[in-house]
Amino acid sequence: MAGLRIIPRLDVKGANLIKGIRLEGLRVVGDPHEFALRYYAQGADEIIFMDIVASLYQRNNLTDIIRRAADQIYIPITVGGGIRSLDDVHAMLRSGADKVAINTAAIARPELISEVSSRYGSQCMVLSVEAKRTGPQKWEAYTDNGREHTGLDVVEWVERAVRLGAGEVLLTAVDQEGTRKGLDIELMRAVNSRVNVPVIASGGFGDPADLKRASDVGTSAIAIADALHWQRTTVGEIKLRARQFGLEVRL
């Protein structure tokens, strides 16, 4: 394993960085560009920008934010929200993104996964999954910030998407998101045991011991928002704790 990646996640609405709990009750945090620069300076391995209203308006409005970030941030940038076509992917990559995270459009038309993967490489095609627990060891995939049912079993959907060409999975545990109650380790274990692509755990990071638990079940990266945005910790401190747990991280 190449080491655990620490990835700040910035959910954006219009011009603002926002944060909610279980993807609801959104509060404005500040200017996404300033926060991205701060996390880059702190040693983030990558940055994720998600346009959280893009599906509503059927377009991604992050182009300018990505362009500004790519001028000053020299780590991989993943962009998600409202990406529906190869043209949308092209626009994001041209703005400076390295990868695109696709949820709604991939569920509506799974062939899009193969199209993005064959044109831009599987490393560019990140499957974004909003998972809600429906029972013991069972999760359903949702769209539209955890509001719309799809009826798809998360583990089966991830397996299918990886077969179609998804090279990475951004796995958001909606029930945990913004709660600080810990990552859904069972969900990570269930998905990691069935696919051999990197999985980014998102939603609920609170206790640094989560880093070890997530890594132990094969997770390759942790996406963190709440703990960083409200300055309860820094990327550097998280990496220090990871090393104390015996995990390999890039300093």
C-alpha cells in the first residue's frame, strides 16, 4: 500500500465553502479558495471540490474556483457535482482538475463510466457514492446529497462500476457525515473486500484512531471536512497522529 492519503473535502455552493450534517443544514464556512490554499500549505495529499447544488441546476459551477486553485495548488484536484457528459469532464480537466467524481450521471447511464475511463484513463474516473445504511451490512446508494433513493445496493453498484472502468471510489457515509462520530468502518470493509481500486472514506471523521481502523480494512485515503474547516485540527496534526499509529503518510 502506498500510504494513507489525507484529502480535505470542500463542498461548495455558489461562491461559498459550506458544511452540513448528513448533507443537510448547510452553514457557510468561507471562501473555498482560501481554505484550499491553507490545506495545501498544511501538506494535503489531494483536494476534493464538490459542487453540492450542481445536480439541482444540472451544471457544475466550479470552473473558476478550480482554475484559481490549479494556478497555486500542485497536488491532484478532484471535482464532482453535476458532471453528466464527456464535454463536462473535458471542461473540468481543462480548468485544471486531475480527476472527476461522478454519481448521479453514472447511475442514470453507467456507460458514461466506461466512456470517461477509455478517453481519459481509469485514474481520472472516480465513482462518487452516497451510501445510507438500510440494515445490518446493507447500504443503499443515493443521489442529490442523500435525498434521492436509487434502489441500488452500494457494494454491488461499486463492483459493477469498477468493472466498467472506475479507477477510484469516493465513498460517503451519509449517516455519519458531519457528525464527528467516526467513519463507517463496516461500509469500508464491505466495499474494500470486493474491489481492488483505491477507496476514499468520507463522512464522520472524528477520532484519529479512525485512521488506523480505516487503513486496516484496506481504505487508501480519508476525505476530511468538518474537523479541518472548523480548525479542530490541521492536515499536519492528522498526519502526525497517523504516523503514531504506525501508518505510512507523505509528510
